Amino acid sequence: MDKPQAEQITHTDVAIIGAGPSGAAAAAWLARKGLRVHVIERTLFPRFSIGESLLPQCMVHLNECGLLDAATAGGFQVKNGAAFTWRGCDTAIDFREKFSPGPGTTWQVERADFDNRLIEGAIAAGASVEFDTRVEDFHADPLKPSLTLVDTHGNSRQLEARFVLDASGYGRVLSRLTGLSKASTLESRCALFTHIEDRIDCPNYDREKILIGLHPEQAGVWYWLIPFSNGRASVGVVGSRDALQAAGADDESRLWSFIRQEPRLASLLSRATPVRDTGRLEGYSADVERLHGPGFALLGNAGEFLDPVFSSGVTIALDSAVRAAPLVQRQLQGDSVDWDSEFEQPLRRGVATFREFVEAWYDGRLPRIIFSPNQPPRIREMVSSVLAGYAWDTANPLVAASKRRLDALADSVGEAAEPALLTPNA
Ligand SMILES: Cc1cc2nc3c(=O)[nH]c(=O)nc-3n(C[C@H](O)[C@H](O)[C@H](O)COP(=O)(O)OP(=O)(O)OC[C@H]3O[C@@H](n4cnc5c(N)ncnc54)[C@H](O)[C@@H]3O)c2cc1C
């Protein structure tokens, strides 16, 4: 769909690079406060993006920036938890049974439609958006930062702002241009994925949960299956590059070879057909030295990105947007803002919780905890809360002291739970 192009403005209050969830959320919040907001987006929307499973914490953030109604109108597949399968055994976490207050359900969304609805909502709130135009350069300045924009015809112009938010996702525009990029402490991994007509007719399959499968033999290889409301689903496999390369001659055969190796997925998807080419993303984990600088701040994936497991990406993207936007407003009103203590430190606290869970997933502590058959309900609720996105709720002991508590929990359930002790597949 072609969008009407915004007039070629050269001055704005807030320039936002990228119209994904973090850019749209910040744009909507700021435009509602009466600020002039101009979003620059490299592609034409709707555009494909991976990352379809949201967390209930997202609903709070969508509400805060006034985009909840726009998203609700999408009629997306309700999601109430995460199901796990390993060596023929199943378990599930229900987000409605959780430690922290807040919504217990969310959606599984086709991102092309979801992201489009969010940016349309931001436009309705008063933001202007320039599609098919990329940001190529940045001039840092505490009061008048500026961007060089280049359209698809190669025409370039300057856009001067009073503040710049980088929401460019994997583009990581400002961290590259300002030298803030740094390697993630997480291992580099690779994902292969596609969308399918899933044709699942198993009566025990719960479309209201993401299904996460662990490879029966290869540690560190896992799968996602995210059903949508229209009979389609997103399916993917994650592992080291070497592990995935070894499974076939091309990405499509590698993905389907891995799916056939996991009994539950192989059975559920026996009649599935792909509706798009197999995609590949690798080396996506990334970090930055700082999430802010003179006249700018980094949102969502343009700052730190961890890992797809547990679907924290859009939640962190929206969290960063609703944290940054009020600070931008205050700064433009003349208040002094300490971006370190008011933005970076609190945002990173929740990201650190997710990082600890990601590390515990790959080193085997979390699968042990999740598959343990004898977990006290209160512990289950604490795990559920973090997996539902409430990673900033320090009342939860698994947030306040993630590593120590996860270590202790993993020790208390012992070595790898024997599949025989778990609930067998129905
Ligand atoms: C394999 C995989 C699976 C994932 N699964 C999930 C999941 O299930 N749930 C979840 O929450 N997250 C998931 N994620 C993460 C999720 O995709 C991202 O965290 C999320 O999209 C980040 O949102 P964002 O707004 O920061 O950036 P994006 O959504 O990436 O949006 C950035 C926008 O900026 C634009 N842009 C880039 N460069 C420029 C430029 N130079 N000029 C102008 N515009 C530019 C891009 O075109 C894009 O539209 C997954 C990630 C991976 C790698």
C-alpha cells in the first residue's frame, strides 16, 4: 500500500528514525502532547518483519501511548502463555497465573499488519511519516541535531530537529554513526523461519500459546511455532550457524529437516505448506556502549537486542519508547534530564532480567526449571511473570536477584528432569 508522503519538511521538534513498534509508540506519545514529530522510514509499509509473539506487558505500553485501540482493531490471535515441548513431553506456562499485577493475555500478530496499525495510529495522533526514505548521516548537537535523508531517487536533504530518537531496529543507524556499537555478550546465533498455512487439526493443540520446542538431541537448538488468527503460523528454528548449515543444501530444506527432527512439530505440521520464502537472520544479538548522547537516544533494537527466545523484543522496544518519550517532552520544555539515571539504568534493569533468562535457557537451567514436575505454584507464578514481560517488577524475587534465584531453582530441581517424570504428549 502506498502511503501519502509527508511534505518535505526540514525542521521538526522530534525526528524518529524507523517506523517499527518503538518508533510508532514514541511518535504517538509525543504527537499527542502536541510536539511536531517526523518519522523517517526506509521501507514502504506494510512490510514483513519477524517477531510475532507479544508479551502481556506490551498491552500496558500500547495503552500508555494511546495505540491499544488501533492494535485491538486488528483482531489478532489471543495469546495467554507459552507451551514447551521436549523429547515427547509437554508443559505450559499460563500468563494469567502470574506474580505481578497487569494484563495476563496479549496477541500473536503478523507484524506487517500490526506495525502498520501502530504507525497509522501515530499518524492519527498527529505525527508525520516519510516512507521510502532512509537516514544516511547524523550530526550530533545537544540542541539542534540533524539528519541527512536520502529518498529512493537518490535525492538528499537535511532534517533539523530538537531531539532525535533512533528506532531503526537492525539498521542501528546512530550507534554505527556515533561509534557506540559494541558486541553482545551473548553467543552469535542464527534463525531460519517462514510463514505457513498450518492446517493443524490436533484437538490438543492450543492456538492461544506460542509453542517452544527443544531439539531432542542438539543442545542449543530450539523452535518456535506462533499461530495467527487466520489459519497461518510463523515457524522457525534457532541454533548455531554450523548446526543449521549442516542440515541441508539450502535454508528451506534446512528448516524443514529440523522440523521433521522434533516429534511434536513434525506431527503438528505434517500438512503445513509455506506461504513465503524461508528467511534467515544471524548475528542479531547486539549491544551499545550507551543508549543516549547529546540530542539523541536509542530505542528498541537500535540499542540492545538479546535473543528471540521468550519474545522480549517488542516488549523492550515499547518499554524504551514509553520511557524515552516523556523525557524528550521534559527536555524540550527546558527541564534538565539525566538520561543515564532516568532512562538507561531503569531500562537496562529489565533487559538484564531477560538476559539472565536467555542465558539460563541456553545453559540448561531454565528448561530444567520449566520442565520440573514439582514446582511450587508461587515459583511457577514468578517465572510466568517474567515470561509475560514483567521483567521490571522488582517485587518479583526472580527480577530482584535473577541469577541467584535461577541458580538456586535449577539446583533444587536437580539434573535434567527425566522425560518420564513429565506429562507425556496427549
Ligand atoms: C529470529 C527472531 C525472532 C524474533 N521473534 C520475536 C517475537 O516473537 N516477539 C518479539 O517481541 N520479538 C521478536 N524478535 C525481536 C523483534 O523482531 C524486534 O525486537 C522488534 O521488531 C524491535 O522493534 P523496533 O521498533 O526496535 O525495530 P524494528 O521493528 O526492526 O523497526 C525498525 C524500522 O527502522 C527502519 N529502518 C532501518 N534503518 C533505517 C534507516 N537507515 N532509515 C530509516 N529507517 C530505517 C526499518 O525499515 C524498520 O521498519 C525476534 C527477533 C529475531 C531475530
